[in-house]
Amino acid sequence: MNNSGRNTSPRPGWHFDNSYTRLPEYLYARLNPVPVAAPKMVIFNRALAQDLGLDAGLLAGEEGAAVFSGNRLPAGAEPIAQAYAGHQFGHFTVLGDGRALLLGEQITPHGERFDIQLKGSGRTPYSRNGDGRAALGPMLREYLISEAMQGLGIPTTRSLAVVLTGEPVYRETTLPGAILTRVAASHIRVGTFEYLAAHKKPDGLRILAEYTLRRHFPDQIEAENPFLALLQAVQERQVSLVARWLLVGFIHGVMNTDNMALSGESIDYGPCAFMDRYDPATVFSSIDHGGRYAYGRQPFIAQWNLSRFAKTLLPLLNENEETAVELANNCLNAFPELFRKTWLSGMRAKLGLFNEEEEDAALVHDFLACLQQAQADYTNTLRDLALETPPDGPPFRHPAFIEWQQRWQLRQSRQQEPIQASRELMDAHNPAVIPRNHRVEAALEAAGRGDYAVLETLLEVVARPYDHRPEYAAYREPPPASSQPYRTFCGT
């Protein structure tokens, strides 16, 4: 792309190799970000910048504000809006990057490849009736939650910067505009494949599938059936990802197929939140009226989304349609047991269990039933179980929980490892802090007033969630009682 006349930045450390732009052009549209009036850096991820091979000192100032607002293009950038489709709440829609642009793929000093994307950078051919812009609050939410997920050890897209645009955006009210810079292993989604299938691009499907294998699953390229191996590999990563969500009480909130990244990273932190009291039916999203994406339904939705992906791959799996369907179904039918084993293994670690016993599943499910019956806090109860003297409060005084504890302690006693090793295992798998919803809201409200200190402190807290730090004990406290249920919004 010829960027002559466009102010470009020759520094600091950009090293782009834009392989996605070498794919068929119907997968994207080339265009530049829409300039903004008065870019101002709000928050900048110095550690991530350094990992990417960038000059964090230079980018933290005016240079970064210009680049991350889209007013100045990094040298080597080839901005594109990616095309994709998706099932949104079960209904198929043709979509695309309506307010985002992929600047390019940064190659790090270690040879890793990461997408650098601006979110809120202006209208694109896929904007439909949208303005292509984003408000400050939702962009800060994505920055905060994605970095919290990184601290929890869960695969995730990252946030490099948030920049104020100096321009308002109009939603229900007038809000300050902002742009987030997102870093991802890639933005290839289930919806990307659905887009090609819907537009009957069989050659494009093969090209994209081969590209996805090279980029994310190179070990599977030489498999007997590489496209079946792709489906299996994507399924394994999604099983691992969603199991990790459940283990920390995370609710994505909008598990549409365009929000399932084939890389296995969590992506798009819109109406997401963390569960306080344990209840599988917990929903926070204001638009999820039927509970489609409730906490306990996330594994089923992941399998459903994978079935949409498998459908797009059928022409590649086998020339005979019946054989292709059989191959896909055999893979998808393995999902429930694979997920059960993965999640149960994680729950064993959270309960300090090193080995496996046949009754472990019942022990775990009975534990969760006790939590639900006692309306107990999921995160705190698991963390407190590792204490030599647990707190004298719910659910620890509940008769059913007392009986369960006796079974659990007997189960622990049959292990070779000492009880202290079990406690250390639990502390390593049960976070002391999560980004509590009321803390997130307080940080965003303060930022809306121009006070970023609350947000910066919360980022420091969630960066090391497994550490016991007495000075941050208040961040373990559940939200105060309220007659109004907590609600999150998609930000668009």
C-alpha cells in the first residue's frame, strides 16, 4: 500500500511482516485510520511494548499518542479492516471490522508474530450504521480485564495502549472517545471461515485453512488429514480456554462465533465479568435475556461454535460429504469428555489434590452444590480452604459444607504429599483477587472524571492475583449488597 503523503513513524522498533494482506483481497479492505482531533495517552503498557521489541520510552509520549490514535502510521504498516461473519446469539450475520483496523503483524525479537490492531479508529466498509468509534469506558474495561486474564495465566489478547481522541462519541449519552491498541496472536475467527463459506469461496477456505495451520498449528501441516487435524487442534485449545474461564469464575458474556479466535485466546471483552456468588446460571450481560451465555453454559456454547467451524471445513475434510460429516462429528463428539477431564483436572488442583480417584467428580460437584446452596463467594471460598484455620462464616458453618469438608480432608489424607504441599498447590491455582465488578466500575467511573489512579492501582492488584498481599486485602471483598443486579454492556 502506498502511504505517500501520510505521516509515518520510522521508529521505534516496528518490524512488520503483513502476511494477512497476502491472502485473497476479499478477506479485507485496505484503508487508513480516520485522524482524530487531539490524541492524548491515557494508559500505556510498557512491559508489553518491550516484549514486542518496541521502544517503550519513546512510545509513552507524543509519538505513541500519535501512532495509537491512528494519526501517524508506523513504518511498514498496511492497515486493513478484516471481513468476517458470525452467529450472534445463534443468528447468522455478515460482519467485519466495523470500528477496527489491523495495522500489521509485529515480529518480536524472539521471532513471534502478533497482530497490532486499533479499536475505535473510525468507519470502515463493514461499519453498517455505526460511527466506527469507541468510548473511553469500554476501552479501559478491555485493557483492564485482558491484563487481569494475563495475570491469571489464561490465554488472552493483550492491550498495549488507550488513547483519548479529543472527540465525543454519542451513545445513550455523550462520552469521551478513545482508541484501544489490541495485541493478538491473530484475529482469525470461526466467523472468518463462516464468511468464506457464506460467500461460497472454496478456494479461499483452503487458502485460509492452510494459512491458519502455518501460523498457529505448524506441527499439524504434515498430518494425514491436515484439515481434520486443524479442527481437532482448535477444539483442544477451546476446551482448555473455556475450562480455565470456569475455573476462575469468568463469564465472557458474548460468545458469538465472531468472538472465538482460532488461536485459543480470549478475545473481545465487552459485557464480560467475574462471578461473585457461585451460581451456574449467572448472567451479567444486559442483552443476554435468555441466558444463552451464562457461566455454566459456556462449554456447551463452545461446542456449538466449533460445530459451526466444522461445517465450514466439510469440503476440505473429504470429497465425500457423508464421510466429511462423519469425520467432523467424531471430532465434535469427543468434546464433552475432553472438557470434563480438563475441567476436573483443574478443580483437583484447586482442591489440593495431586492424584486421581474415581469419586473426585462427585466430590467436586458436591462442593459446588454447597457453594450454591449457601450463596457463597466462589473465589474467596476456594482461597480460604487452603488456610489452616478457615474463617468462621458462610459457607464454612453450613451443615452440608461441614460434612463435605470431612470427606475432602479424608480424600487429602490418602495422598502421599503432605498437607502443606496441598495448600501450596491450592494457593497456586486459586487467585486471592479477581477484578471484582464493583472495583472495575469504580475504576472506570473515576477515569471518566479524569482520575486514573484508581485504575492504575487495580491494574497493579490484578497483575499478581495469586500473591497474598495484606495491603490489598480490601480487594478480596465481595460487592456490597444491592437490590439491583449487576449489568454489563457491550460498549457499541
